[in-house]
Amino acid sequence: MATDAHYAQRPDTSPKPPHPFPNMTTYRLMTWMNSGSHHKSEAEVSRLVKDVIQADDFNARDLDGFSVRKSLCALDHDNDGKKGTCTFPDDWLETDITLDIPTKSRDDPSKSFTVPGFHYRLLLGVIRSVFTDVQANAFHLLPFKRLWKDPLDDGHQRVFDELYTSDSWLQAQDDLQWQPREPNCTLEHVIAGLMFFSDATHLATFGTAKAWPLYLYFGNLTKYACSAPKSGACHLIRFLPLLPDSVKDVLSSLPRILKTGIAALHTHCRRDLFHACWKHLLDADFLEAYRHGIVLRCPDGILRRVFPRIFTYSADYPEKVLIATIKDMGSCLCPRCLTPKASFYLLGLLKDMRSRIGNLRTYCLDRVTSAQGFIYGLGNTINGSKVQATLGEGSWVPTVNTFAEKLGHLGFDTFRMLVVNFMHECELGTWKALFTHLIRLLYACPGGKRLVATLDNSDDTKTKFRHVPSYGNGIIQTFSNNTSEMKRLAARDFEDILQCAMPVFEGLFLEGHDELVQSLLYRFALWHTLAKLRIHSDTTLSVLEETFKQLSHVTCAAFTTLELPKEKAAQDRKAAHERSCANNPDITSSGRKTKKFNLSTYKFHAMGNYLQSIQLFGTTDSFTSQIGELVHRALKAFYPLTNKLDTPAQLAKHKCRCCVLRQVAESDHSLYASKQVPVDLPVGFKDHHHIPKNYNNPLHIFTFLRDHGDDLAVALDISHCDHVFMDDERNSVIISDSRLYSVQTMQVHYTTYDLRREYDTINPRTHCDIMVLSGETRPQHPYWYARVLDIYHVDVWLSIEATMKRHQIEVLYVRWMAPLADHRSGMSCAKLPKVAFVDKSDHDAYGWLDPGQVIRSAHLIPAFASGRGTTSLCYGKSFARQSGDLDDWEAYYVGIFVDRDMLMRYTPHGIGHPTVVWEILQNCTNAELMDSALCEHNIQPCEADVEQGGSDDDDEGESDDGDDDDDSEESDVQDSDDQEMEDGEGEEDDFVSF
């Protein structure tokens, strides 16, 4: 190795760098980035430079004799380092799974089939290692009830957010305390809450490479840490082997087996393989710990007896069917209850709720064992009548449920752990089905093709989705493709469509039907947002329940809906495939088939389980499958680094390396770890807002006014002000050099409803709409809205106590908006708030605003049905039209469903919102209740009421707040519910038809 003196005395012989590089170091770095592997992004190269090359402790001489293989072997504790071998981390095991295939003969024994390559980790070993990890310092070992005090009436409400504050954990802890203690053991009993997520995924865009991982999260850790993919809270447990194609050869060789029997046997083998793998995970040691606990030293140094408990299992419906050991698409679809599919149309009614509670699934091991005796002992077929009669109703299958067999006698409920899957069952399920049917309805309307084209056509001035503005940092993305075609849309895309659907669909349907569609979209968007709340109270849960009841059976008897063009094209492709396979040219596809809206699906049925799931296990973001989908990205990123041989082993090794490096970073050696700081981390996050202090864009005031002399948007007229400024007051403020300094962005920091700090970015060219608290004494709507035209900071000299002092002032120049007087909004009428620009003749149409008054950015969606015009500003270019348009949309809808915090700002249920917001919302609620009562009894307000609360024309302002109608709505719904309880058979009256 070269010495320091050698490096110090070595002459500089580096060649002259080629153009346009300033030096050879930059040239070589750029050459390395743009050659070799194509996975080096700009962000990764920047991180290489900042975190490695420019680190204070980086020394190039340390790389003399460097070997990647040796360093990886040291990281893996792999001493052999033989080329072509892949050694598991020491806590991973590999085994083969042997399946018994029935032969349909009582004389011939079942055939054995071995599935190789089941890679897994012992659950007990993972629990022991996690409790020694640094993250265990943040574990909540004892559950508790979280209570919240109402700032207005001092009442207390129960709060649901984390798993360790849920009813299921509290009940499990109570049961644990009543459990007999181990002999001579006085240790404290605590729970290790296990939350599983499993889903098969494709590892590459092309090809058949797949992996079926199982992830484990600990409910003792806050969900905000679990939802971060790089937090290390996710633990990879196993890779479930897929049933190889060679099993089909074995099944085909069996005598007296028909084609349908082969398909049933193949499905049976998949079930047996799944539960055989779980038998290895739920081994004897785990069962011993489940019953008697294990003694572990917790991070606080205290020995405790830890009992593992399984709370949730997040999976899509096909895997839920495997876990519950029921038929896929059988007569009883639900893995939690025995409600038959024929009764799913009663969604949201009292009969439906009674059926869910009274018909919960309980596993019948004796029946399954008897059915297996018929199959393996007497040669009956899997789907034979004798086997089905033995299993009975419930869509059971002849596979022993490992969870029920191993843990059932210990009080474990296999079916309760199968929690709702919001992403797959709602956004990719119920909402996708509803949106698809709305497109079918548009096609069924007169001029249907033109109406659908209106949603997508970018050349049409009335185009809808493509004119919806984006919002936030990817919260609402620009709709670039034809939305009605739904090509390659992810769950987040369907969520964006739902949040923006009301203004888009307005006016497209016939009169009478349009109002019902708008109401349906409002109710569904409200339920969607409430179901996704990260923190719930007793009040929000009651609102969620009432909203679900209002989502009744919606049909359309006025139109005959047919298949969409893409559905017809799929039918044609299927017919062409059948013709080629059967060599029969007579097989043809029929015309477009009739399609009706189908409520009899499990995904719609699951909507009734959200309230119970939240009460039992916390809010849905604790167990959403989206968390696991984010972890899938890491496996997919590791796949190109493997040699495609024994892929699970290599993926496990890469995952283990990341865990080791994370543990090093979180240990005492954190000084040597890479410091990854998000590029969008807000500056001064504790402050209300942040405006960059740069002077790159100066604006001379008098020059600017001269250049825009004819523009009404920049006319500075203060003659209408209540205060008359004297000369001494004018002279006390001196603007340095008569200049304003314009900046491009501003960050507004705020506290969300769930007590988190977030921020919005205001940009006059892209995200320019804001909301501020209403300044009225008795407001009819809680907020004012404005469009930011520019952001400035100004250097001024202020005369304070006869001394001139320099200050820097921040200010926004805005164009104000006002609610429409003839528009009512809120939960009772299921309409969004509607605003429009203040008329140009009004002195308050434009003005200056203190940035400290801004609450959040607002998502204002054009009211497409109102069209464009020049009502508020003359035709032509103006400083008020930063986008370069010549006219404006006549009105805008306020997107209250753009995110969860935004909705809670229109309801008096935001726990993290300031008390002043609650007071304003309460005043708006009182005004809305008064307005509703007057409208109900057809009473006109007296003059005194008009002077204090607004004129008769201010109907819109009195009902803009989404929660104003909530109380009256709740009382009406409660009365109807009580009547249903008395009548018992009046549920069908709740159906809505349009």
C-alpha cells in the first residue's frame, strides 16, 4: 500500500479535461454515470458525491486493494465467498414441501409431490431479534385508550388511531392478565402485536418472474414508522413457493380424471401448499410462546414475558380465500361472515348489518376432516356431491386451516384477522366499478359518444378531466390520458378521479338524473375520505356509519347500459383465441352485451366491515395493503442485481444487507452512516410559512405600474379605505429603492387533523389558490378564497420612536373569490362549495395579503357546466391571468375531498385544528341549522336577522360549510333508523332509483 509521503510527493500529471468539463474528476464521474448500468439516476449520483466522495472521513487511499466481493462477504458473514454460490443469512431456512395428491381410488394411495425451495424465517427468531433492535426503544408494550377533550364543550371522546389503542389489543391484554401465571414467575406480561401482509408480485415488466413474499410488522410501533418503506419496520418472513407446472403432468396422468376434475385438483394443491407452508411458520416453539410467552430483555433493561399475538393479515381477496379455506367466488363470498351472495344487494340496510353480526364464520374442523376421509380414503372427487354435502353451507373446502388447527383452541379467531383491504377493495374495486358504470350510462344517453369525448378530448374547449388542475406534491396529478378508457391506471389514479369527479360529470346527464349522480358521487367521496382518516373519534365513526347507510342500492331503470368499447374488444379477442385453439371458425363474438350495475360482489359487501375493523384494529392506514405494495418496490429493485438463479435466496440476502446497514446507521456508529435528507424537506418547518429571501427578480414599483397602466388587476386605489392616511404616516414607511422582490414559491406549514406537521407549496403559476379564515363577525362560510398573483418580499425603513429601522416585509398580491349567492352546499344537499372571482367593479377584487393569514392551499376545480366568460374581468391578457388565458372560468368548485385534512377543515371534527377554527365552524353550523329550519317551514327571516346573518340571497353562504347540515342530517337519519327498528321490515324503502 502506498504511503502518505508518496501521495504527497506525487507530481500532478492529470491531463487537461475535455470540453465542457471543468476538471477530470467531473469528467470521470459523468462518464461513469452514463456508462455501464442504467440504474444510476441524477439523485443517486448526487448522493454518491455528497455522502461518499465529499465526506470528511472519506479517504481514497483506503480503496487500495478494495474488493467488492470481500466487502459483501464480510457484510453477509460469508467466509467462503465461492463464485456462483448464494448463502442465506443465518436466520433463514430452506425446506421442501410435500403434497398428497388424491387418486380417485380407494385402492391406490395418494401420490406425493414435492415442491422445492420454501425459504422462511422462524417467527420466534424474528421476534427475539426485533426486541434487541434499536427500533424496539419506540415500542408501546402496554395498550391504552386515547381520549380527546372537545375544546368547545369540554366533552371527552374516544380516539382510534394505532393498533395499540384499539379494542382488540385492550381485550387481548385483559385476557393475558387473567391467564394463569407461569410457576415462580413475577414478570410483567406484555404483547408483541404481529401484523402480516402478503401479496404475490411480478419482479420484472416482462417475463414470468414472480415472488410471493410475506412481510411482518409489529403493531407496537407507530403506524407512521411502519408506513415508511425505508424505516426498517418491515421484516421479510418467507417466500411462498409457487406450484410448479410439472404438477399438471402428475394430475394428467391420474386415471379417470376429467378436465374439470384436474382444475379442481390443481386448486386443491394450491390450498394445501399454502397451509403446509404456514405449518412450518407456526411451529411448536411459536405455539409454546403463544401459550406461555418468552422472557426477553426489553430496551429499558427490564425482563418481561412477551406473548406473540396475531392481530391482522392484509391480503387481496384471492389470498383471503386461501387463508379462510373457502371457495373462490362461491355462494358465501365473505371470509368473515356467512352472508350469502344472494343477500349482498341489501348493502347498508338493517338486515345486512344483522346478518353480518349474527352469521360470523366459525371453523368446523370435524367436517373438513370427514370430507378429507371421503377424498383420500374412499376416492371421492374434490368437488363431488358427497364431499360438498359433508362440508355443508359456507363455501368451505376440504383443506385443513392451519391457523384454526394450530391456534383455534387458544382462542384465536382466524377470520377476524382478515381485515379490509382499502386499496384493492375500494379504489381498485367498488369505485372502479362505479366509475365504469357511469361511463356506460353516458354511452346510453343521447349523444353518448360525444359526452364521453367531452371528458377526454384535449381539443375541446369544454374538455373536463384535462382541465382539472394538479394539486400539491403529487396529491392530484394532471390527467393526461383519456380517463374514460382507464388504461394502465393505478389505485392513486382512480383516487384522483373520485376526488375530481363531481365537477366533471356535472351537466352530462339528463335533468333529474344529474342531481342523483352528483349526490352519489358526493356520498361516495365522503365515505372514501372518512374511511381513510388516520385518526378517528366517536363522532367521525358515527358520520362514517351514517354515510355508509346513505350509499344505498343505486340502479338505473331509465337507460339500457351496454358493454364499453374496451369490454367488447376484450370479448372479440377472447373469441379469436377460442377459434384458434379449437380450430373452429364458427366461434364468433356476439354484439355488445347488456351490463347492469352489480352490487353482489365481495368488494361492495366489505364496505360494511370498515366500522368494526377500525374499532378493533385502528384506522385503515395501519393495515392497508398499500404499505406492503411500497415494500414490493425494494424487491423489484433487487431483482436486476441477481443472476436470476435461486431468486428468493438472493433477494433475501440483499434485504438482509439493507437491514444490517440500517442497524449500523441507528447504532452508536451513526456518525459513519449516510445522511439522507429529503430534497423537499421544508425550511423552518416550525414557522407558519417560508418565503425564500432572494433578490434575483427585482420589480421597480413605478415602472411596473407604468407598464400595466390599463390593467385593472394592478390599479392601486385606496380611496375607498375606511382609514385616511396622513402625510406623516406615509413618510413613516420608506420602500428601499422603490423595489419589490418577486419569488416563485412559498411554503405554508400547518398542523393536520391527526397532529402531524405538513406543508403546501404556493406557486403563482401552478398551485396558486389559497384559503384563509373568514374575517366576518358571524360568518356563513368558514373560509375566504383567493388566487395568488405574485409573492413578494420588500425591504422597508420604518420610523419607530423617531428612529428609522430596516425591516423585511413579506406580502402576497391576490385576486379574491366570493361564494355564489344562489348555491347551497354541505352534507345535507351533497354539494361542494362554489365560488367565483369578485367582479372587477368591486374595490375588493384585488388586494394585498399577509402570508401569515394563509391556512392552506386550496384545490379549486372549474365548474365546467358554467363555462368560461368575462364576467369578472374584461377579455384580454392581464396580470390577473398568469397562465396567459384571455378569459376565466365563470365559477369554481372547492375540492374538499382533495385530502383527508382538507375535508376535516369543513367539519368540526379535526382534532389537531386550532380552537379558533372550531369556533368559526360552530358559528357556521348554527347559521346552517337556522337556514334549514326556515327553509323547512317556509319562513322568511326578519330584517334584524338579515342584517346580522346576511340577506335572503345568501343561501349559498349559509350552507357552504360541509358540516353545517351534519347535525340536522344525523337527527333525521337517527329518527329513520329508530323507525326501522320499530317496523323491522321497512329497509327496502331506502333504495334509490334513477
